Amino acid sequence: MLALGVSALLPRITVLAGEQAQPPRGFLADPLTGVAMGGYDPVSYFTEDAPQIGRPDFEWVWAGLPWYFTSAANRDVFMRAPEIYAPQFSGRCLLSLSRGYLSDGDPRLYAVYEQRLFLFYSVGNREAFLLSPGEALHTAESEWPKLSAAISSRIG
């Protein structure tokens, strides 16, 4: 299954305490709000025709960041298995990784491939991924350990 989408809204910020799973470090957050994925509900990428902006009333803190959801049900689903719904590579652009460098993914530029959520830096990167998704994913997965170590060293 492959899904694509582009839309934009900016959420408000609130920070509430939540239970922490063993999340990866260095997830991307909106630079203005500090919210993961710019406030988009990560579960909605798998359940809706297009991703939805979450609400601060349905927030959960994971990987050191607040994540917003459209409903308590979506928040609860994410809480049980965040690694399934969170974007792969801590929200970095899959195609950039496959080329050997880090760039931030945009939650409005995405693909759901093999039941995993991937974000992209640009429409061009997403389109290039779609030409050969298996090869790009394999290369990104082999580059990720080295590049993610650079992220971990910067955040302590």
C-alpha cells in the first residue's frame, strides 16, 4: 500500500506529561511549537485519506516530545505501539538518507510504504523514492546507523 499527501496547518503548543516507551532519540519537532510532526496525528496517516492535524487536548509525550492526536482513540492506539505509527528514521527524509546525508522530513510530504510512514524533504525527493522504493529504503536503512549516531552525539 502506498499513500501520498500534502496539506498544512500550524498547531498550538501545550506540554503535558505522559508515559514514555523506549523511544529513539532525536525525533524532529516543529521549531516554533516543539510538537512532533508539526502537530499531525501519526495514526491518521494509516486510517484516513489524508493526514489530520491533532489537537492539544489529545496529547501524549513520547521521545521527549508532545504528539497530538485527533481523538483519544488515536492517542491510545499510538501509546500501545508508537514505533508502528511514528515516522521512520526519526522523521528524517528517507531519500536524503539513501544519498548519505540528513535532512528534515516534512509531515505534509509523505509515503506509507510497507505499512511504515516515511517523510520527505521535498516533493522531488518523494517522487524519486516512488520510482524505486525498495532500493531507496534498503540504502537508507544501511546509512541510518551511521547518520543517526551523529544525531545522538549532538543531543547528548
